[in-house]
Amino acid sequence: MTSKTQSQQEITAQLADLTEQMQREQVKLTPEISAYLKEKVEAVQNKLLNGKPIYPKDMEFVGKIKLWLILPESIRLEYPTIELMVECKEIKEWKGYLEKEMIDGLKRFINPKQWEAVKNMLEYWYEDLEKGLSLIDFRFEFRKGRIIAKPDLDLDHETAVSNHLPPLKSLPDNLEIGSLKIAAYEHLKKLPKNLKVKILEINSWENLISLPEGLQVSEKLVIAGCPNFAGLPDKLEVKEVRISGCDGLEELPDNLTCDSLELVCPNLKNLPKNLKVKKLFRLWGCTNLTELPKSFRGQTLIIEECPGITSLPDDIRLNALRLDRDADNNLAVQAQKLKNEGKIMNLFIT
């Protein structure tokens, strides 16, 4: 029996779907996978140019690459070529499992990676996956790719150990949750993409290097004791930001906007020119910081134990400024002058 041929429209749709998944997953292809993909696509294009039919077998490479893309990273890195992946018995079994699991995930408009992470959260909460799945609608709401977790999530190493909780190794991309708190929890390696939270608090988490793309924090962001943390995402808008004990942080991104900003960062060297802090801006122990943004506007500015700051911008406008008694003498003199000029309404030296 002759196999049914693929139409130009079907081929284009399959390749477009593969391209979309590659962009969505943002997985770096190995050189071998890249060469394999190029070879297969060129073979299909040559057949089309020569008027030859394209059969389903010619397009099998699409499904193989899509499977490779959604493999757990630990497995994917062990199989840098499609040939090795296809020969692996465990991956064949995982593929069958995936196809079954995909049905449940697709019913909720999420991809297999997200579905695995959702189950991981359920198991963490209930210590029993079967029980967790039976209560999934209590814990989650699914809205075409976004995953809304109804309760808050607190990941604390000591609590997890004392309560013998199963490790939570991943959170799903596009997660929306009220409050997420992480304290010295090393099982979780990174935060998910497009995370949306009201409150995000991270303490003593060595895995934190940067915050994920697409992060939205509406109310409060606290990062403390994370020595490898090196930067906030661009164009972050949040009401309250507190960062302390993050020796790797040397600068803040452009267009940072918040109501309150408190920094205890000894290696911070620069502040963005267009920094916007509407209410309280507190700098404490920022020993490498030497200047404030020109034309800074705000309600209250507090500078404590920042010996590098010896002057204020002439165009500064403040409702209140508080300096410590050990502040540079020139700074204190200039602050009094700016107060006399009406650029600082209230000055406190304590």
C-alpha cells in the first residue's frame, strides 16, 4: 500500500510548528542536532524543487527533534544526537509516557514541561501525587498557557527537611502566584520564565544569579544573602524593592521604577540615570557607590555608611533627606545649602 503524500501546506505547517517550539523552549541545539535539522530540511526542499512527493517518513525528523526539545535537560545532554536518542530504551519509554501525559496537559493548554512542573508542585504540597492530582482544580487554574496557582508557595530548606517533603526541582513557565518565598532551597535551580507574582522573597539561595525574563512583581521584591546574584531584569516596575547581602550586584538596570528602594550592597558601583523611586530611597553600606543620578526626584532619601558619596546633584528635589553623623562633611554642607535653596524640604543628620 502506497503511503499518503504530504501537501506543501502540511509541510509548511509542520516546519512552522517546529520553529515555534524551538523559540518557545529556547533550548540551545547541539552542533549535531543543528546539522541533522539542516540536512533533513534541505532534503525536503530539494524534493519539492524537483517535483518529487514528500511522504510522512520524510517528515519524521520533525517529531524526533520536538521530542528532543522537551526531554528533561539532564537526559537531553546525555544524547546530543538524534540517533543516540532514538536508540535509547529509556527515552522510548519516556516518549510513550509523554504521549499519555500530554493529553492531560494539553487539556489545560500547557506543554509537557509545564505539566511535569505542575505535578512536581502537587507532589510537594501533598506528598502524594495521586492525591495532588485529585485536588488540582483546587490548587490551579489554567488559562491558555498561563498557570495560576491559587495558594502561596514557601520553599524553605529547614521546613522541607523537618517535614520530609519531596524535593521541588522545577516550577512551570508562565506561572502566576500570589507569594513565592525561597530560603536556602537548593533543589530548585532557577525561576521559571514569565513568572508573575505579587510578592517575591529570596533568601540565602546560592542558585540565584539573575531573575528570569518576563518577570512581573507587582508589590514587593526582597533579595537577601544571595552572593551570586548579579542583576535585576530591565524595565522592572514594582512597588517595593529590598536588596541586601548580594556581593555580586554592581549595578541596577535602566528604567527601574518603584515606590520604595532599599539597597545594602557593598559592591554596587552605579545607579541608572533614569532611576525612578517615588517614595523612599535608602542606601546603607554601599561603600563603592560614589554618586547619585542627576536630577533625582523623590520624597525621602536616606544615606548611611556610604563614604564614597561626597556630593548631591544640584538638580535634586526631595521632601526629606537623612544623613548619618559620619557622612562626608562636604556632603552635609551641600545638603544644608540645598535645603536653604528649597530643593530639600527637610534635612535630618542623625
